[in-house]
Amino acid sequence: MKEQFLAAVPVIEKLEAAGFEAYFVGGAVRDLLLNKEINDVDIATSATPEEVKQIFSKTVDVGIEHGTVLVLYQNQSYEITTFRTEAEYEDFRRPKAVSFIRNLKEDLQRRDFTMNAIAMDKDGNLIDPFKGELSIKNQVIQTVGKAADRFQEDALRMMRAVRFVSQLSFRIEDETLNALINLVHLLDNIAVERKHTEFDKLLLGDNRKQAIQLILKTNMNSYLPGLSNQEARLKLMLEYKLDRLTTREMWALLVFCLELKSKDIEGFLRDWRSPIKEIREIQLILHYLDKRFEESWSSYDLYMATKDIFLSAEVLYLVIKGIETKDTIYQYIQVYEGLPIKNRSEMDVTGNDLMEWFNKSGGPWIKELLLKIEQAILAGSLINQKKMIKEWLLKCNHN
């Protein structure tokens, strides 16, 4: 058993000592069986939230209405959720009510896919009533019970199924896939923010190409912002080698394939509820990608773009051009690392210096002069030292 589970065993033992059942559940158990990296471990228990809070001294009510309590124990945090059943769902996303129960199997029965409906006790023994381990062995994504029921309860599960195809390189079982095709329209009821979270993970998976093919096959794109009636342009993405592209680069490539005009990029990404910082970065990548199609990188463009942005733009340029070698990337990194300054703040001169040297009050001239100094430093015709800058300015009579 991996260290994340071993560290949490005392938590399960405390619950058991108080007379309750407790098990590891969810994605961590699945990832253990897949021999993947384990992040957070979740625990399910027969204890109610109030009973959990009586057992542990440090807790936080993170989702107590759904039976979840965050327990802080030995400098670690664990989400502990009470076994529960769920009443009829509303909005194809949330149950109208949650009932706490004492039965593990009933709790596992409400979960989405068989591979996520496996529990494990503190000794590493599996409780697997829905043959989730077999699904993992056969690399199959299959719902617990009838697929139509699971998707009508929570339509986001359809995106999760395709996302798992991308992440795990599993296939979707036939009945599950048919239900997905028939019920994909229910995604209209799901908040964009939740779709964005799943789409981000999908774009980063090793098997992202097959996931995009599934989006097209199931017509899921019709229920994703800005992707309706864009089948031909989405297929363009499949022509490129997508290995090792970051999420941000995948979004930039998607926008490139959609052939959006500069003025429409922000609106498209806002419709996806993308964070403004991410929008600005993607816009910059695409701006420099356009320049890259016209010419090689200048030192000034490398400087203005910053390292992260120019690397992403260059990677996309190579992908789109079908160039396998990464030689240009290493060359441009060397040029960038050799720049005398990497940021405007590193210039050994300020606006106050200029006003003092020329005995003039502030105005647009300061910004213009600082830009000339910056360009001269980057071109190698001016040393970035205050004394040298002053002499250069007075000699050239820049005022």
C-alpha cells in the first residue's frame, strides 16, 4: 500500500475504534490499481458528520449537507464522507436530498463508473461489488447500473467518461456509449464552469486525440461553448501531433484551428469562463504565433513575449508546421538567456532620473525615451548602467 494510504490508516482506525466502518474510496483506489500517482485519499464511513466531528478534534465543514467533513489529523487533511443514498436528481446535476446510511454497498451503488466504485479497507483488501477491478483490467469505462439512469442523474458524467478516455486510454463500454449519444443533449443543463474543468483535464490526457474524436462522434461539441457546427475545424486538431502540449497550448491550438479573429478570441474564452490571466496568456501566444509564421524571433520579440510565452508559441509553430526537431527552441532559449535584461524593471534608469537629467516635468516623452533606452540595451548598443545611459542620452541629445 502506498504511503498516502498508510498515513491515513490511523484515521480509519480511530473511526473503527469508535464502532464505525471506514474505507478508502474513489479515484485514489482506482489510481492505486492503475499504479498511477496518488493525490488525495478520500474516506467513506458509516459515521454521520456529527459523529465524525465528535471523534476528531480538528474538522472543517466543507460539504456537510452532503455528508462531507474535512478532518485535520497529524498535519494532513482528509475528506471523510458518510455513506449515503441520493434522492431523485434535479437539473440533471444535483440530488434533491441526501440520506445518510450505514451500508457501504448502497453507497458505492450511487457512484458513476464501476472503476470508481471500489472501496479498500485499511489492510488493502478490496470491496468491489460492481466488478470495478475487472473494468480496470479490461480498460473499460462502464457505469454502475444502467448508463441512462446514471447520466440522467448527473449529465456531467458524460463528459467525465470522455475525459477518462483521454486520461486513462480506456474505451467506453457499448451500452454506456449508446446512452451517452442518446442523452448528450442533457449537457445543456450543466454549468459552463464544470464543463471547463472536465475539458481542461481532457485536453491534457495522453489519449486526447481519441477523446476529441469521441466528442465529434457523440455530437458533444454542440453543447460546448463556441464548438457547435465546428466539426471540420475540430478535425484539424487531429492532424497535429499533440504529445506534450500543455493545457494552455492546447487551448491556443484549438483557437488557431477555429480560425477566430483576434477580436473574437477573448469572447470565445470568456464563454468558457476562462480566468482572465489565462485568456491574456493565450492571446499573447497566438499573437506571437502569428508573427512567427511571418519571420524568425528577434531578440526584442523574445524579450517582450517572455520565456513562457515564446516557448509555447514556438512549440505550437513546430507542431503546426510538422517539424519534429526542437533545435530552434534550444537556440532561442540561448538567445533569451543572453539578453542583457529580461524585464523592464531591470533597466538601470527611471522616469525620475530622466526628469532630473533634462530638467523637465513628466509627460509622454518619458515613456517614449524609456522605450528607446530599452531597445538600445537589447540591441547591444547601450550598456545597462546609469552612467552609460546618461552619457548616451546627452550625447545623442535625446529629449
